[in-house]
Amino acid sequence: MRKKINNFYIKMLLLPLVSVSAFSATYDETYSVEVPKVSQEKNLNTFMDGTFEEIIRFEPILCSDSKVDENNNTKFDEIIQKINDYTKDKKVIKVTIIGHTDRPTDDINERKINSKSYANNIQEMFRYSLNENNSTTISEDYANNFKSRLVDNNISEDILFVEYRAGKDLGYMGDTSDDRELSNRVMVTIYVDEPIDIDSDRDGVFDNFDKCLNTPRLSKVDKYGCPIDSDKDGVIDYKDKCSNTPNGVQVDRNGCPLDSDGDGVVDYKDKCQYTQEGLSVDPNGCPLKSTFKLHFSPRSDKIKVGSDGEIKRYAKIMKENKQYKAKITGHTDSVGKAVTNMQLSQRRAASIKKALVAEGIEASRLITAGRGELDPIESNRTEDGRSANRRIEVELFY
């Protein structure tokens, strides 16, 4: 990369000859040179005027032979890790890679002519550093070599900005060869864009503070942008079809209180939670009145075989709802004397009470009454009507 002559005396002897040949014979004062512009692969000004959340500048990466020295692998790994960390956190970053070399030692005329003249060749013999053309090329090689290594390690080329500044920014203060080697380097900087105040899901919380992006629009959210569960039933508000459910109440996936027995009264209000299907209930979820499907022998108060299931069903309701008592009322059709029918209805009600007590229901919770033929629900002129009128009704009460 460099040509060096260490013998100080040879330099001193030949210097007058070089001066006459190089500067008097070859060049004159009419030559001038334009200071080269900074070479750039991308326009760094596309983001330098912005604001940044953070700027991370790394230690110099020393270079030689147009590439990064292998003993800089630790620094390289550190840069890779830092870039990956920011990418993982979904930060918008840009990485500048700037190649530098030692200062060039050619003069204005030499840069202008760039000749292969004898005088120029003599100057090259005594040059301890690069000429300007080589300096620019090598700093470009340094930067591009480092960029290629990043790309090979799965770093997106879109975030990499390369610049080569030749010997414009020296990395040393002394003037020994070791000092000058410090200028042959790559400088890497990570620029972390300041987050833009955007509220993508329009929940009132900017994206950079929003821990729950893509919340449905107009949803109620907390200060972190996450949907809230106002009634704390485990179903967030925008999915909750029954808001303001009391604390501790079990709900379905729509946030609505359960109605386990399907009687239309939700469990936490239902004082009779095991009402049989099809029974009419009061606001407390308890059956208003239930008609037993029982069979008696004609003019008899004995329950026919096959009615056990109906007795057991109602006994279960009574056991599960111990706060209730039951009134058992017997009814008959209009066949026979009214007085006889009244007495028969009373006896049939008593038979039902006895059967329920046998199933474990306290007698103190059961009262009986007979209405005879006074309250028909169908016409007594037909067999079907009379059959319907011969019934037992049971009503719960406090």
C-alpha cells in the first residue's frame, strides 16, 4: 500500500535533484486542481437533517491491504449484535460506514497531471504515504469490504450507507508510521430514528407507547393501548356484550352471565338454579306453578305405577332449593257430586305430599289443598278435556 525509504541521508542527497526535475522542468504555476468531492454510495443527507432517538458510534475498525484486519472480529461481532437488537425491537435504524486512510502526500501539480514522468516516479520513491488517487480508492475498498461482511451476516443492505473520505479525517496526532496506520480505518455509526407519533389503530395511544397494536378502532384502552375489561369478568370490553357484570359472576365467552338451567334468569340472580326445563319461573328463577303428569285410578287417590319419575323430579327441585316451600293442590273433572270431587281432590293432594316426604322432603315444607271441579282448564264435555282437568298442581313459595 505504501512505498517507504528509511534512509534519511539518501533523501537529503537526492532532494535538490528531485526539486529541480519535478517542479521546475515538469510543472509550472499555471496548474491547479479542484479539491475532490466526498465520494458517497448513498446520499447521507437523506436523514442527517432528522432527529434521532439515539446515536451509537463504535470504536475505529483498523484496516490494511484494502480490507478489515482480522483482529477486529470482536468489534465486528459487537456491531452485528447491536444492529440485530435494534431490528428485533422494530426500531428504524440507519448505519453509516465511512472509509478513511492516511493523508495523501502528492502536491497540486502531481494530482492534476497524474503523469508517469521521471519526476513523478522519483517522487513516488520518497512517498511515505498514498497519493490522492490511491487514497480515495483504498478508503472506498475499506468501506465496501466492511459493508459486504455485514450483508453476508444477514444485515439488510437497505439500512447501510457507505462513504469514503480518503485522508480527510486523520486518526493520529503524531507522525510515526504507527501513528499514521491509525488513519487506515472504518468508522461505523448507528442512527436510531426517533419514533414518529402515529396512532395506527386510532385508540388514542401513539404506536411507540402502544403495547397492543391493532386494537379495533374506538375500543376503550388503558394507557398502554391495551383493551380494558371494565367489569373484570375476563372478557375485554369490545368483545363484552354484557358490560357491568358484577364482580365474581361467571360469564360466557361473550361476557354475559351464565344461565345454567336455561330458565331465562341468570345464575347470579337465580334462587332456583336447577329448575326443570319448560317450567315457568318468577323473577327469582323459581317455578311459578307446575302441573304434575300423574295418573290415578278412577275415583281413587292412589297414584298409578309409572308416576314415580314425576315425583322424583319435583323432589329434586325441592332438595336443591331448600328456601322454598310447596303448595300441592288437587283438581278433578265435573263427573259426580261436587262435594265428592272436593274430597277426592284433597285426598289426591295428600297422596302427593306423602310421596314427596318418602323422597326425603320435609313435611313442614309441604301444604295441601283441594279445589275439586272448581278450576277446570279444559271443557268437561270431552274425555280429553276431563282428563286434563284431573290434575295436581304444585306451586313454590317463600
